[in-house]
Amino acid sequence: MFGVTNRSAFKKLSRNEILDRLLSPEYVDLYSAIAPLRDRKSIFPKELTELLKSSCLHLVRAASERSHAARVLLSISAIEILLSHGVSDSDFVKVQKRISILVGSTISIADIQKAFGIRNRLVHSGQECDESTLAVTLAALCIVNFARLARIRTEPFKYGPSARDRLIQYIDFLVASARIREFWTNEEKIVFSNHFEHSAISLQE
């Protein structure tokens, strides 16, 4: 998310440049979820709206912290608010696979693991860190793409199980599909990608 990890660069932008970025397509779904216009009702189920608001608050707090450690802890917490549903506290691998579906090829699985490794060392051994950009960027991407995917999958949420359950089940379906992708023919990959196309959200190659 622009401006979160580089305040000095953000300050150099003109007002019009800031507005252009804020109104760019990748942020529209997030705004629709957490801050719909006064005369419009959010198209998002309340459950997902509250999740996104909570996650965004953690990210805002992370961006305002001076300590790298605090930024990392808050950023990873922002991700876990969205993606740890139905996962035991120790099953970081499943959460990381869900993250990889949301961020696609933008951030590698190795970097996702690195961000969680930094957080885990902070929590379990008190090991300090001098870098937080990766964790903050990862959280921002997860929030934006979670909102985008939630908007695409909103219609089925109107009936049946909770919106959160449905969305996480769908993400896990994409995770499972990514595992067997190497066995597909090129035609099968094209058909699947066309059917489950979510802009920036893509299966890892």
C-alpha cells in the first residue's frame, strides 16, 4: 500500500497525485468495505467489514510505530486477523499458503516465510530486528486483495454459512489447486485461470 513503508517519498507527492493513487482501482474494494459513502450501504457482509476494519487498524498502528519490532508484530497480526480462521496457533504454514494466494507472485513464499520468521523470533526469543518493510508491505497487500476477493465472492455469502467461512474455504480451494497445478496441461491451466481470474490474485507458478 503506497505511502505506508516510505513516508518521505509520500510527502513529496502533490495533492492531486495523492488523490490519484487513493482513487486507483486496487483500493476501491477496500474503501467500499470499510468506508462506504453515506448514502450507500456496503455490499460487504458485516462480518467481513469488521474483519477488514480491525486488520486496517493494526496496519495503521504499525505504520505509526517507530520500532521495527512493533511494526512487524502489528503487521503480522493484521494478516492473521484475516487469514488465521480455522488454523491452530502453531500452523503457520497454512496461513502462509493462504497469503501466497492473495499476493500471487508479488511476494515470494520465501519472503512470506521470512516475515513470519522475524515475528516468531521476536516473540519466542526476544531477538530484535532492524527491518519491517517486508511485513508492512505484506500486510497491506493481503488487506487490499482480501477486500477484492471478498467483493468478487459476495453474492454467495448472502445465504448459508458465514461469509468468513465461505471466503476462507474458497481461498483454501485455490491453495489446493495450486498444489496440483504442475500436473495440468497448458489448456487446463488457461481454463482454470480464466474461470478464477481475480486481477492481482493469482496462483503461484
